[in-house]
Amino acid sequence: SAVISQKPSRDICQRGTSLTIQCQVDSQVTMMFWYRQQPGQSLTLIATANQGSEATYESGFVIDKFPISRPNLTFSTLTVSNMSPEDSSIYLCSEGTDTQYFGPGTRLTVL
Amino acid sequence: GENVEQHPSTLSVQEGDSAVIKCTYSDSASNYFPWYKQELGKRPQLIIDIRSNVGEKKDQRIAVTLNKTAKHFSLHITETQPEDSAVYFCAASRGNQGGKLIFGQGTELSVKP
């Protein structure tokens, strides 16, 4: 499996601000995904990051709130925009066509 | 829409006993079923997976069974050890037709020494 890193590992932010999370894979991968894990909950897919085209968002998630970039086959970013305390979660990226491996996650706290 | 139901939400067993976690899925096009283990503060780690062309797969103390007709699959852990204590998630996907994983709600397994 590819080695996946995320930055930052954690952050504390003020409401109304935005945070961009980076996901780096050590090899070229076709499929990259972004998930949210709220405290004590399961993982929910936010969107599929498509290389060279717009991300595909799941129901309940919109581009204005969670803009995603995928400039090449090894890198993606997720921005959490205009944050509120309800956005406090762990955000995880993953890669894989069917078998998926996860990055270490970004723990976001919004005050 | 697509949904995966997982039971139980918590499970407590004595060391050496077996543990079984069950999941059902709604999307009949699902053909790939992974299980993840998540320890506190860590990322989900893939522990075993099964594809729709087999009914059972085993890896040492861990096994997964799949019943496509009933649309359910189960994780079996034998001879449990305290280090098996974690949250376990099942998931389902259409495999390389889409790749996105739909996760169950998770089972917190506690193995008491």
C-alpha cells in the first residue's frame, strides 16, 4: 500500500475562518477520497477527489463549504470553509480503487 | 440510498473467547467488503476484506463470512486478546466501479483479561 501523509495533524481554529488540509501519497494513485469522522462516530465520505476535474461530492456536502483540489496523482487538498464548532471532526484522506488505505487524519477543533 | 447497518455497537468479551460482529448492506451492487480496526487516536487500519465471489476468508484468528443473498457479512475473531480491543468498522463498496466506501456505525470491542 502507498504511504499517505496529512498536514496539519491537528489544529484549533476560530469560527468563521478556513483551514486547508493537505494529503500527500508517495506514489501515483487514481482514486483519492476525503472522509469526515465526527467525535465518537463512524466515517462519512465527503467527496471523491478527481485528478484534472472537479470533485464529486456526496449528499450533504457542497463545494462552497468543502472545496477540494487534486492537481496531480499524488496530492490533494480539502478546505473547510467558514468553520463553525459543528465542523470539529477528524478529516481523513484515503487512496485506493477498492482496497483503501487511510492517512493519519487531521484533528480539527473549532472554537 | 446506500446504507450499512452494523451490530452490536458495543461488545465485551473475556480474553480467549470469540467475538462476532455483523453487518448488513442495502446496495445489491456492492461487491467489496473490508473491515477496519481503529485504535484510539489512530487511523483506521484494514484488517481483512472479502469480495463477492467468495463466501469466507480467514487470516489467522480473523475470519469474514459473506452471504450475498441475504446481503450480510460478519467478522469473527477467535481467541481474543486484550490488544484486540478497539473500534471495528465494516464497509461496503462497488469496488472498482466507484470505489467509495459506505461504513457501518462501528463496534467498540473490549477484551477483558
